[in-house]
Amino acid sequence: LIFAKRTLLPTEYDKYEEIYKILTKDMPVPNVVVYLHASVDTLMKRIAMRGREFEKMISRDYMEQLVADYHSFIKHFEKMHPEIPVIRFNGDQLDFVKNPNDLKYVLQTIKDTLQQRSLQQ
């Protein structure tokens, strides 16, 4: 929904959201949400380092909007689902490409959270 809200006209988005709600109403909620966030500077540097042709057109303004959209989405999600833990990882401090231990840390944190959650239920 985040990308759709940013790219569709309001009337198109309203229709899209209606369809989304119909298709997802019977889906179970997640056990946990993983939110990897990073500053716009970090995101722009990583895009440049990857050198993917289709990403070269992403502007800083657009990235700032996306970062704000995701932040708002997570706040809204937490408000609507306080029972679901949101694990936050700071992408400015983690780099899975350069440091395999960062990936191990993320995976272990997720595993620990899921195990703890299963014990509580």
C-alpha cells in the first residue's frame, strides 16, 4: 500500500485499497514485523554502490518521501496491532554485504523474538 499511495491518483488508490482489504481480510496477521530503516544518506549511498540501472533515477526527494511513508506506516501498524512486536534494525549501523556478522545478528534477533513469542502463546 505504501508504494501505491505514493504513485496512484487518489481515486485509483481508493479502489486499490478496497481491493486490498477484500483480498487480505481473511489473512492471518504476522507474528512479528521486521523494520529495517536507514537514513536517506545511507540509502542513497547504497543505491549508488549497487549501480543498478533502474535505481539510478531514484531522486533524493523521492527517497525522503518513501522513508517518511514507511515511518508513518510502522507507527500506524503499531497503533493498530500493539500485540505484534516490531523489531527495528538501524541500517545505518548494519551492513549485510560488508559484514556477515550483521546478518547473523539480525537473524538471531528474529529467531529469539519468534521463540519468545511462541513461549508466550
